[in-house]
Amino acid sequence: MHHIDVIRIPSRSPGDTSGLEALIASGRVAAHDIVAVMGKTEGNGCVNDYTREYATSMLAACLGRHLDMAPAAVEKRVAFVMSGGTEGVLSPHHTVFTRRPAQGTPAVGAKRLTLGIAFTRDFLPEEIGRRAQIEETAAAVQQAMRDAGIASSEDLHFVQVKCPLLTPGRIAAARARGCEPVTADTYESMGYSRGASALGIALATGEAALPDLADAAVLHDWSLCSGVASVSAGIEVEHNVVIALGMSAEATSELAIAHEVMNDAIDAAAVRRTLETLGLHGAEGLERIVNVFCKAEASPDGQVRGMRHTMLGDSDIHSTRHARAVTGAVVASVVGHGMVYVSGGAEHQGPAGGGPVAVIARA
Amino acid sequence: MHHIDVIRIPSRSPGDTSGLEALIASGRVAAHDIVAVMGKTEGNGCVNDYTREYATSMLAACLGRHLDMAPAAVEKRVAFVMSGGTEGVLSPHHTVFTRRPAQGTPAVGAKRLTLGIAFTRDFLPEEIGRRAQIEETAAAVQQAMRDAGIASSEDLHFVQVKCPLLTPGRIAAARARGCEPVTADTYESMGYSRGASALGIALATGEAALPDLADAAVLHDWSLCSGVASVSAGIEVEHNVVIALGMSAEATSELAIAHEVMNDAIDAAAVRRTLETLGLHGAEGLERIVNVFCKAEASPDGQVRGMRHTMLGDSDIHSTRHARAVTGAVVASVVGHGMVYVSGGAEHQGPAGGGPVAVIARA
Amino acid sequence: MHHIDVIRIPSRSPGDTSGLEALIASGRVAAHDIVAVMGKTEGNGCVNDYTREYATSMLAACLGRHLDMAPAAVEKRVAFVMSGGTEGVLSPHHTVFTRRPAQGTPAVGAKRLTLGIAFTRDFLPEEIGRRAQIEETAAAVQQAMRDAGIASSEDLHFVQVKCPLLTPGRIAAARARGCEPVTADTYESMGYSRGASALGIALATGEAALPDLADAAVLHDWSLCSGVASVSAGIEVEHNVVIALGMSAEATSELAIAHEVMNDAIDAAAVRRTLETLGLHGAEGLERIVNVFCKAEASPDGQVRGMRHTMLGDSDIHSTRHARAVTGAVVASVVGHGMVYVSGGAEHQGPAGGGPVAVIARA
Amino acid sequence: MHHIDVIRIPSRSPGDTSGLEALIASGRVAAHDIVAVMGKTEGNGCVNDYTREYATSMLAACLGRHLDMAPAAVEKRVAFVMSGGTEGVLSPHHTVFTRRPAQGTPAVGAKRLTLGIAFTRDFLPEEIGRRAQIEETAAAVQQAMRDAGIASSEDLHFVQVKCPLLTPGRIAAARARGCEPVTADTYESMGYSRGASALGIALATGEAALPDLADAAVLHDWSLCSGVASVSAGIEVEHNVVIALGMSAEATSELAIAHEVMNDAIDAAAVRRTLETLGLHGAEGLERIVNVFCKAEASPDGQVRGMRHTMLGDSDIHSTRHARAVTGAVVASVVGHGMVYVSGGAEHQGPAGGGPVAVIARA
């Protein structure tokens, strides 16, 4: 079984790997133990956000130097999930996850953090946002749960997926083969890819059943969702990357994870409940937080608690950018700062307008 | 002495006056009692945001029909302050302020809300952001306090100013006369105009002394500020419009105002303290809020509580837009929704990175 | 038969009507002769561009004062088509079209400019971008041609349509009735509305046949298009407004119109050919131009003359904004300045990536 | 003396080095001959455009593999100038410059393309946009001319400089030392850095004299400019990189360069004159073009040929983005496509509102 460590590193720019280098140099982290890195990079978080692949390239090159591997091989070994967009008070950073064999004897009766990773095959452009992506993701989530040693969905607290989007080139390639993608709008394709991936998570956890998950359900039937799903789309992948985070009685670290579902983008109470579940109180409790992970979106009905919002009609700033600024600020106002992981676009991830929030803290 | 009423009206679009029409038609408000309207409109809140003047034009035309006055005359009688930008969960609305002679006898020992308005002369482009704007604003603030019947700065809780900005045309006009404006960057001119106006408020309240208020202090000496200043710049004015809000023992309404200073953009505690000062507790307390008014900005040192933010280096979204999204979300998470007045750009309005917050509620 | 005059007026801001006032005051134009106004306003030209309705409101109020009519009645009498977006060198202006009975005897053998207008009924949100909008537009185009006295499609040179878009509120209203709009993305709805309207024009002119114009053809079958269609979407209408411009042997003004189809966004040669058709040569020829009208778009295949463009993957600036900047600059480089009417989004208006260009000039 | 080759390579994304790899693999280019790479990358071209440093990092890593050097060492050997922003029809690409010893005997009486490079020291934040940057740049330009073997300014046709900008961090660092940078606005700092660098070029060529080049002249005295200056600012450097391009009777390639000054952003005639100087006529002439290099800006007086433009008051899209779209389209309409180097922000580079244009073609 696993011993997990999680370290949050500030980054000075998208290509900055000095924090990771220092961590390795200090001996705090061994490069070969790193299984996943989740980052917030300071791009627009939308289609043409190259800060995600830039960060991934530099991190993979950095680890490749330490592991004596080509960067491409590192990307097959480590689950890199870069989420673009640090609107408002969000602060660019990476969260590094390491995994070693269990250390000593698990504490009796106390579950600890564990994690697993998996990758799907590459998707064809016309598969994105549709049934194929749902089913492949579900299979990968189950594989990641096995890799983590998470026995049941009750112990699963957060599933992070990185998924592809449609570019003009990919759309043209599909059409050249006579296949029509789910949309020709590149920004909208991000929502479809996130939505289908989230439904895949819901399928894996049993929150949704296969017969309900037709193509037409994606971005339409908001009753279908997963309370542990967090999905980020990006131009830098053609497959889905899955990180499953949960608890296990056999894991041996000092870390724990808990989650709640935010009912809307300003649901500070859900964040506070998550802290309470972990027994975090006052300033000392906040000190024990390693990171917060959550999803944000502009409510698709155009309202938050009965008041009209303007995010969906704003042609200057995409709604995912607004949503990250909002939920990032709400989380920051609870936990004391903005160096948290808030990702935009919560289609089928929690209820419409809301999304899951998870906290990893020292027990 | 005055009897003040304050009503918040949702707006469906920048040109929507149906709410005001309904208010007048219902008899709730008499058109001739309206002395001020503060609005949030759904533009970018920056230089080329014409939703502010569009809203003002339609409101002035609407009141003009009821008062049998030309719109231009209405704009000299009523203080219109439109603040653009409803990023995130902020919801477009207007706050209508009416003023009648005191009704009945003031409650013994209980101060109530009062307000006054004033206008400066038009400014030359080269006066914006400089000493002339500081001094003229100070004089207008004192005039508005007298108009309100606010005896001392201790009873002054919020001073809202609308001020002009520099356009390419105004800059060219100044240069044609051999005068150089404080900046040739139109967006940056908004900050200079807000900053000088805020220093004018600080001068009027005694928070700053005239000898310290040289041109060079504007946007440089952040130790100079006012804890009650709220300033919005716009293309729709060439003079400053001032609304002074405070408390008076002779005012007779059921309304009260209190304020605090947010130390940074995520200072939810300051919002909660303001509610406590007004005796607002729980859901019932939130029901009694008429509106919240506050300022937001990206901390000029590039950090919020020690964590780097990226708002000042974002060339796609101006920092005032980010800041409104942040503080709007924080306030909404406390008071329960986003139909609140949050304005961006808090130069010399509260400490660097923070700003004043005021709440009007039924006593 | 008709005597048409066309005057281009610079505007200083979206709400500026001083140019129109001066034109009427000078006697150059009689308010009751005005049948159409086409404007370029300085908003983003996308969903939340309120400069279009602001301009329309102010123009209708201005004409209402002169005609002693309510603004709403003016909007039913005059065809207002405001196109947002003056990216690059495009310069905000209005083009005023007047129509009087024919003056004197038509020149023998010489056709002159004529125009007609028409309006469709309001569309339900779920009709936008679909067959109903196609058919209603086609009927209105034929009505406008009759109104203009344009006998055949050969004499029809430019059909300008203003059409609605989907807002979050309109989408929610449709769904509340159990009807699903063609898209839930507000920006994308502009393209659907323009596309269906353009196919309606193609149907009216015989460039397309009804059986080919199924819902599925809109934004998919690029072989269907009209070489005289120019369509602008806006939040300010719920119906289509149609202006048909053409030539007639019975019209009596000194003005003529000609058009060509730009093959792509940089097809300066098509602009030059149009000038040649009108006999415009050299600087003197350029002086005789009253205005140029054209459509621009980012080629949907992601390439211009074999070179990849990045407009369709840009999540900071919508592709219609890029396209207006491009074609506006190309036209300006030919005709000498940027005070021309270039509108973005040329779906089914000319070939994919290109669009019609028309020039009105003194004969 | 030198034998220069220049190859233009399309890039599929900012991190794409496949074109360069293929060029080296084919033997067309030897890695050790590469002295400079100028690229257009698809970021916003403003402060937070990391596509420039991403491209540079990947190109340096690629060449480092071939040269067996660390990427940092490659960046000291090769002049990388990445210009962000491919608005409109501009197409991302790299231009690779190689230099070998002269091959054979120079053609008698025929000058050919030559080039040289140089680097300044790193600048302190407070030096940017001021005299120190002017003088250091001038010295580097003269060094690059010597490196190129360009004997006099008459043979100098284009000087490309890459220069730094101010970030929130660099501004804070300067202030911590008690030094005030020229501006606290990060976007505006790009203009100051470009402007001072251009004045440095003007000083080196004799187009301006040292006594006129006080700090106050930068961005104010538009009469001071260089007709061969092209400067791009970026977050990825702290020093200036200089590439001098000109003609020499001793150079031996088949390539030539010529330049003109565009009087404004739509001056297509200047582009055509440059082609004529090089003897390029018709389609065959266009085929001989290797690349076009030019600068674009929004005229600071707010007008282009007497018509108001809105670029300087647009708070959604920075004026340099508009300007690139405009001039890129104009150049593309002349040379037939958009894979050309157009860089935004032409302060002191040609006349106000205009800028230099250079063409490299096969003789």
C-alpha cells in the first residue's frame, strides 16, 4: 500500500521549475517518487492557453534530467494536469504528489490519503464530448482507483481529469474524414470534453448509469453529475489523464482528504464544512491545509441565488474566467489566501452552477 | 432635516428603466424626491464603457418625462453615478435615493441615514489626476456634507464620487493648447482621476492635509487615503459628481449606514463587522440590508496576503475587472447574493489593495 | 419611383446624434425622408455590445423629436441597422438613406440607386438559426425589393439584414416552454442567426432553392450562399430588419451602386474591381465614393491562402473582431481611409472566408 | 565576409520545432551556422505573453541538442527575437538566419544581404525607457553593424531589437531599492522600452543626436525616430538583443534587402515601392520574397488619414493588437498571404502612426 506526500510550490512564471528543482535538491522529494503534478498556470485557461503545455514541457524536461528519461517518457509516467487561469487572487503554483510504499504500520482505524493515476487512449476529434469519451474515462477512473487502492466510491474524494479540446486543425481533420465533431466552436468544445469526462467519472462511481449517458445528455441533462469530478480541458493532450484521490485504511501518511459539493459559485459554507470534516479550526487549522481543489462555473440558468449574472453574455471575457475569479476569491476568503487550485467549467461536476471542493490537510 | 429612502432595483440591461417606471407608477417613489441614483451597469467598466452614459441617458430621459424637464436639466438636479463592470456574480441594478423633509420627530438618541449631493465645475484634461481636481473635489465634498446635514466627519460613512477620464480626443485637445495631461494612457487616466478625487475626499475629512497633496503624491504615496472614499471614473462626465452618505440625529427614516475598511480584496471579516455594527444577524439580518457599497483593487505590490497575484500583468483583462470579480464574490458569499455595488480601482480609497465597505440597512 | 440620397456622418461616440441634427438643421436632409440608417458603432460587435441599441435609441429619439413621434414608432418606420465593432482603422459613423419621389425624368439608359425596406415578425428563440428564420427573411427580402422597385435579382446589389441573437434570458425562456434553441452559446447564436438570414436572402434571390435549406444546412453547407447578403446580429432586435439596395432605370438620383464578391478577407482586387465597375479612377474617383459596405470573416477552414490563421482558436478576441480589423484595413488601404462599413461574420454571405463588397458612389 | 541564408518556417504552435528539426535533418541548414531566429508567436504580444519565451526555450533546446550545448548557452550565441501576436491573417512562423564565410567571389557591383548581432548588458528596471537604454542600445547597434560588415548607415536596412518590459516583480524590486521606474503600468512599459530602444537605433545611425535624447523625449517628441528601427518588447529578456540587416558588396548570397517607411498603418504604397526597389514584379516577383518585416501602431493622435480610430480607447483589446491586425492585413493584401513578420508598437520607429517595412528577397 501507499505512502503519499503532497507539496505545494509557488511558481514565478509558467516555465519556472526552480521550486521543483529546489525540492529535489533538498532531498524533500525524490524525483522517482513523483506520480502526479497538478498546476495552476497564468494563461487564459481557454483554447489558446499555451502556458499549460509550456509548464508541462518544462516540468517533464526537469524530471527527465533527474530520471535520465526523455521528456515524452516522463509524460507517460507522471500525470501532469495543468489548469490555466489564475484570475483574481488565484496564485500560480504546482502541487506535487509523491507515492512510495507504505511506511511502517497504518494507524489503526484511521484512513489516510492515497492516490492512483491512469491514462485513456487518444481520442479522435469526433469522439470528444460523446459516448466514447464517457466510457473510456469511466474505465480509466476505475483503473486509477485500483492503482490507488481505493476500495469503494465512498473512499473516493476527488477525481481530477485532464482532457483534450477541439482546435481548428483537429476539426478540419475530422471533417476531411467525413466525421462531424460535436461542435465547431473551439471554446465550446472545452465544455463538451469536460462534460463527457465528468459523466465518465459519474459512470465509474455509480452516480450515473450507462443507459442515461447518451450523446444527447452531454451539456443538456444537468441532473446527471458527479460530486467528486474535476475536469480541466487543454490543448496539450489528445487523451484523458486521470488522478484519483481518496482515503485508505492501509495508507500510511499523515495526510487526509475530504470533500463537499458547493451548491453554487459563492457557497463558502461548503468550503467551511470541508474544513470541519477534517477537524481544521481557526488559524492553526488553516496552517494544516496543503491545498484546496475545486471547480467553478457560471450557472447555466443565468442566475446565482436568484440574481441575474452577466457571465454567459460577456463576449470579452469567457465565463470560465469569471467563474474562476469568483470561486477563487470565495475560497481565498475562507482559507486565507489564493494559492489554491480552482478550475473553471464544472459541467456535470456537481450541480449546475456549483461544483466539488476537496481539501488535503495534515491530519 | 431629511427623510431618506433607498430602493434597489434590478436592471435587465443598461438601457432598462422599467424598474424605475414601475416604482414611480406604484407611488412608492415620487420622481421629484429622487436626488441620486447609483448604478452597476454591465460594461467593461473601463474607458470605452458606454453602458454608463447609456444608462444615465435613459434614466434622465425617464425622469425628465415625469418632471417635465429636459434630460440635461435632470442631470444637473440628480446625482447619477453609474459604475461599469459586473464581473463574476455581480448583478446589474440601480440604487435610487430619495429625500424629503423630515417626517415626524427624530427618534431620540438614534441617528439615521442622511445624504447630500454636489457637483464640481468641469475639469480641463490637464487638471485630471492633479491638485486642481483634489481641491475642487474637497470643496464639493464639504458642500455635499452641508447639503446632507452631516455635522462632522465622524458621521460621514461613504462618499461616492463620479469623475472623468482622459480620452484620445481630450488628450489631443490639451496638447493642442500646449498642456500635457498626467498620462497619455486612457485606462491609466482612470486611476489618476480616481486617486486625485479620493485625496480630495481625504482632504475634506481631514484624513490628509493639503501640504501633502502635491501632484506627485497621486498614485505614489499610498499612505495617503480616505476610509470613506469610493470613486468611479467614466467617460460620461467632465466634472465630479459627489454623494455624501452619513448619519444624523435629525434624520427620520428607518435606515442606517455603517462602514468598515477592507484591508485587502478578500477581507470578508470587514464585511461581517459592518453587519454586526448595524445589528444584522443571521438570515433575518441579511433580509434587512438595502445594499452594500464597496471598492476593490488589485494590490499594487502584486501580492495578496503574501501570495503573488497576476492581475497587474494581465494584458487581456484589466486589473479593475479582476478586482471587481474578487470582492464582489467575497461580499456575495457573506450577504447571500451579488446584487451589490462593488466598484473597481481603489487608489487612495482605503489602504493599498483594500477599500471601504458600507452597508445601508433598515434599523 | 424613387430619388435616393445617401450621406455618411462621422460619429463622435455611440450616443452622438449631433451630425444628424446638423444635417437636418442645414436643410440637407428632411427628417421625414429618412428611410434607413446603417451605422458602425464602437462596441465589441458581439453579444454584450450595447452601443448598437444605444445608438439606435438616440437616433430614434432624435428623429422622434423632428417627426413628433415616439421613438418606438420611429423604429417601425425607419430601418436602423447598427453594426458593432470598429476594430483597427474602422471609424465610427452613420450612413443615412433618404427617399423621395423621383425628381424630374430618369436619365435614359442609366440605372440609378434605389432602395427598399421591410421587417419580419419577431422570432421565437428556437426559430433563430433555423428554417423559420430563413423563410421569413426570404419573404421580407422580396417585400423590400418591391418597395425599392428592383425588378430582378440582377439589379439587386446589396441586402443588409439586422437579425437577433440568443441571450441567456431568451434561451431560458425557450427551455421553460420545452423548446431547445439551436445553441446555448450566446456568441455562437450570432453566427446561426446571420447564417439563416443569409440563406433567406439566397432563397429570395434564387441563389439557393428551398429544398436545400434544411436546418442542418445552416453553418454546415458552405456551398449555399448569397453574393449580395450582408447580415449583422444584435441584441437590440427580436425580428429581422431588411434593407435592399439596387439599381433601377426609373430612379433619379446621381448615385449608383455596384458590388463584387471578395474571395477571402484580403481580396483587395475585388474592391478595386468594384471601383472600376463604377468608373472610379484615381484620387478623383475615390472622392466620389459615398461609402463602401462589406462583410468579413475568419475563414472556417483555419487558413487564408494556404497559411494558417489563429483567429478561430483565440479565446481572448472573438474571430469576428479579428475579421473586421483585417478587411477594414484592406478596404481602407484601397479607398484611402477607414470610415467604411465592414461587418463581421459572413456565414453564407459569399464564399467561406470571403464576402460581398458594395460601393455607392456619385455617378 | 558573410554568406547569409534566410529561411521561413511555418510553426504549428508556439512550442513547435519540427520545422527547424526538418531543416537541419535535410541538410539545408547546419545548426552551427544559425545566428538569429525571428519568430511570430500566437500569444497576445503584450505583457503576459509567454508564447515568446516558450518558443525561445524550445528552439534553444532543439539547437542545444544539435550543438551539444546547454539551452542557456545557445541563447547567448544566437539572437532569438520572438514577437508575439498574430492577429487577423498573420500566420505563426520563424525566420531562420544562417551565416557562413563568403562563398566564392562577390558579384561585381552587386550588394547582397548581410547581418550581424549583438547583445547589451541586462538593464535595471529603472533604466528601461530612459537614457541608459538609449545609449546601450546605440552601442550594441554599432557593434552589430560591425559584426555584419555594414560600412555605413546607407547600407543598413533594418535593425531588429528585442527589449525587456516591466513586470510587477521588477517594479517592486526597483522600488525596494528606492528607484522609481518610468511607469508602473506594465503594458505601458513595453512602449517605453521600445521607444528608448528605437531612439538608441536612431542615435547609432545618426538619425538623432545625443543632446536631444533626454529621458523626457521618450514617447513625447515624435519628431525623433529611426526609419530602420523595429523593436519588440517581451517578458523573456532583461537585456536588448540586436540584429542588424543590411547590404554589403562583399556578401555573397543571392539575397537582397530593401526598405521603405510606411507613413501610416494602411500605407500599402510603401510596401509596393519596396517590392519595386527589389525588382519584384507580378506573381513571379512575389514568389521571390523570403519574408517581409514591418512595424505597426495605432496613430497616437487618434486618427488615420483624418478619420477617428478607436484603438487607443479600447480597454478590451490593446492598441498594439489592433495595429498588428491592420498592417498585417495590408501587407498580406499586397504580397498575397499573412506569413509575414509584423510587430506592434512603433514608437520612434518611423513617423508617428507609421513604421519601417523591409523585404528580403532572392535577387
